[in-house]
Amino acid sequence: MTVVYDRVALIGLGLIASSMYWAIKRAGIAGHVSGFARSGETRRTAREIGLCDEICESAAEAVHGADLVVLCVPVGAMGNVAAEIAPALKPGACVSDVGSVKKAVFEAVAPHIPDGVHFIPAHPLAGTEHSGPRSGFATLFDERFCLIVPAERTVPEEVARLSAFWQSLGAHTEEMDADHHDLVLAVTSHAPHLIAYTMVGVADDLRRVTDSEVIKYSAAGFRDFTRIAASDPVMWRDVFLNNKDATLEILGRFTEELFALQRAIRTGDGALLHDYFTRTRAIRRGIIEAGQDTDAPDFGRMRRD
Amino acid sequence: MTVVYDRVALIGLGLIASSMYWAIKRAGIAGHVSGFARSGETRRTAREIGLCDEICESAAEAVHGADLVVLCVPVGAMGNVAAEIAPALKPGACVSDVGSVKKAVFEAVAPHIPDGVHFIPAHPLAGTEHSGPRSGFATLFDERFCLIVPAERTVPEEVARLSAFWQSLGAHTEEMDADHHDLVLAVTSHAPHLIAYTMVGVADDLRRVTDSEVIKYSAAGFRDFTRIAASDPVMWRDVFLNNKDATLEILGRFTEELFALQRAIRTGDGALLHDYFTRTRAIRRGIIEAGQDTDAPDFGRMRRD
């Protein structure tokens, strides 16, 4: 594998940045990777486990001389971090990010980017229920999609270079504009997360059903919701606050449809329910065929012995 | 393993019955297992793959001489099947079922059970996204719970015997009354399934986001919903029609909470969102610790190469 960027800086050292580092090492596509995290404890952990070739004491120091700077902080922190690193950016460098929302990140970061520095937002669609510098692993992005969201006048060669970088980490890349990205993600990620958080919250609140019952009997369907409802709270707070319109639109549609199904239950309209449940099977088949999930019967199951 | 019931009859040959058969064989806890399915094609498939020691041409024939009869048909079909087999039941036999709703099944089946025959409803909490006679496997019930829901005057020895049977199939057993069962399942299974079906339906309906986008980018959270939204449509139609009150109660609470979170998004109340998302993590930890799910980072992932 050839080097795509000689020097890479990762700002924020959670699940995504730490996985990027291990995937960069696996691919051998960068000469040197520096890292920074705001928390001293995270920096200590990173040094202890050998995360990044160098852990710096400030974001500005970390981006010094970097050809690619990737902002891996919660969406709500992107603007401040951009302001902080702006004076230290190398002319000709590329700044990117991994935020789950693109329009708000663009608006927060773009004003700080100096002339002669490229800014290309991106979003790798991958994650686990774990967070923090110890949670990363090299294969996180394999066969997953990374959406590249260039602004109108971005230099095509720089977009191609960033795409090549993500492909080297194992991902498929696609280009998309920021508005469409935010709508697609509201459907495939943001609304599902809020719904999962809500369902888990309801179960936790219900006094007549104990938490231990909810836990013991979760294999009947509930457990599928709990995995995404265990995601990082700060990250998700920022996602919802920064993709307000698209998320609320999808949740509005969701509520409409849910009411229609509730009404069918109340009135005993079995035909409507049956038709609805038949239609949703096709989407699942598509996901299996596209290699984005497994239909193995032991999915999520394990033996204690 | 000693024989718990000499002759067992399985009525309806889908995922649960076929898994029961393979688990019975693995455990060696029955001398003879007969089976019946209403569809001629299912009976042919069962004979072809060696499912059951004998496939009968009627439900009455299948239950003839059986010590344990397990009704494995959709909840809405239980009453008719019970009426059909009633005259053929052996005195002293035990009739049970595997339906996901217990009060409605009790009311539909109990009036048909002759004097001298025991009736003990049960519900194994296990499943996959597949259905039909070919979908069963011996380990489906391992480490899962089977809820036994005896009526008031049921003979304790018969309850113990049915519990021993399910334990031999790999399950943990718990006793519960029908009303509580239906509420617990509304929380852990029925409401989550309806919500998942709804979310998948919304994604499928949205014209500005194509199905292929939904499928490609599903790893961002959506795919977790699609597995349970691929479950058998007839089974689920019957569950909702027969556990109407508890399901609608939980959905009402769910909608209330969802509205509160939507309002927090609209008004920008980050603190409320953050607190809510932190609280739901604890439930997830409980489920992992109870061995009801895995937190392995490759959960649901696979490599194509």
C-alpha cells in the first residue's frame, strides 16, 4: 500500500479515531500519525496502549505539519476545535471530520478554515456500543460506507485523495451533498437511535415490570434496541441538536405511521397489519444481500458453558 | 437424560416446533414425536428432512396417544386447533402451547380441554428472523427463558414435569400468571416489534431517500430494527390482535416519552437528552451481564472475503 498522506493528525481519541489509527497501521498508508484528546486521562491511556505515533499536549501541536487533519470530536465541539487549530494548519493540508451530521459541521468549521487549506467533511458509517480510546480496532470500517460530503468548489483531486484514504481503511466511499446526507442519516441512524433510547427508557420506567424482568426476557426482541441505546450520550445529544429538522421530520412520519398501526390493533384490522409486516421483510432481505448484516440464527447469542 | 414424556405431539411445524424436535432428539427426552401441519407442503418438507418420527395427516391423528401435545400454531389459530384435537386427547395427557400471548390463548383453548386432561400454557422466549419447518435447530432454546403460565388449579406435578421438559431442551423456566406475562411481553417484545415494523415502513415509504440508500447505509443503526421487522407476519398479526390492551398501553407510554424527547430536540434541551441517554446504558449492561446478548464489536458483522 502506498502512503496517501505523509502526516495525519487525529483530534479526539474515541472509538472512531482509535479504529482509524489501527486501520492506518494495518494499511501502511501514512508515515506518521499524531493524536490529541482534550482529556488528560485519554492522552495517558493512548500513550499506554501505543495509540498514535505521538500524543500531543494541544490540538495545535498535533496538527502542526499534518497533511490530513481529522476532527473526531462530538459534533457540538467541532467549531471550537477548528478555531483552535486554524492558525497551525499547514498550507495545502486537508481538514476532514467524522461527524454524524454534515450541514451543521460544515457551518461550524468552514468559517475557520484558512485560504489554501482544503476542507472536506466525511462520515464513516460504523460503530459499536463501546466508546473511548481502548474501544478501537482495525477492522471497524471493513465493508462499511464512508460518505464524503464535499462543498461546491472543492478540488476534485483532494476529494479523490480522501476517498482513497478511506478505501485503504477498508471502507466503500460515496459522495453526497450535506442536506441529503443529513436526511439519509436521519432515517438510517438518528431516528432509530432516538426510538431505541425511548423504548429502553419506557421499559426502565414501568413500575409493574421490573428491570430484572426486562433484562431476563430481552431476547424476545427488546435486546435488539438496547445495543444502539447504549451509544455515547454526548455524541448523540450533539447529533440530535445539530440535525434537528431532518430528525424531527422523520420522527413526525414515524409517529403518523405508528398511530395508523395502533389504530389497526384497536379496531382489529388484521389485514392491514399483515400487509404492513409482509412489506417490511423485503428491506431486511436487501440488507442481508448487500452484506450489511448477517441472518445467522445465532446472531447475538452465546453459550455460557 | 431420562424420558420426560413417552409420546409428544407437535401441532404446527414452524421455527419453534422444528427446533423443539431437534432439541428433543439431542436430549433424548421423548420416546416418539409425531407432528402435524395444516399445509401439505409443510408436511412434505417435514418428511423430506426427517422432522418428527411420524408426520400425520390430521391433528387428531397426531395427538392420538400423546402424553404431551404442544400447540405451535399462530395465536389466532389455537382455539380451532384445540377444538379439533379435543376428542382425540388421551386421558391424563398434558396440552401446552408456545404462543406469545397467554391470556387470549387460555381463553380460546381452555373451554375445549376435556376433564382429566391438563392444560398448561407456556412461552419459550426464543426466535430468529426465519420461519418454516426448515428453520429449526437444536440449540434455539439454550440459555433462553421459557415462561410457564399455569392456571389456578393446575396440578403442581404436571407443572414440574413440563418445566423439566423445557429445561431438557436447554431453557431456564419461570412461572408467571397470564396477565403479568402479557404485560412483560408487551414491553420486551410486542411493542419493540411494532416499533421496528413502523420504522422500517417509514424508511421504505420515504421518496427522497431510496431503498438502496436505506440498505447501503443501514449499519448506522437502522439494521438493528430490520431483524425483528422480518419476523413472521401471520404470527405477529395474531400477537397484536390478541394482546391489544397491554400493547396499546405500552405504545401509549412510548409515544408520550418520544414526544418529550422530540420536544427537547426542538427546544435544544441538551441536558435532558444527555441524562436520558446516560440512563438507558445501564439496562444494556444488565442484559450483557445476564448472558442475553453479546457486546462483541463484530456483532452482526461479517467479511465478504
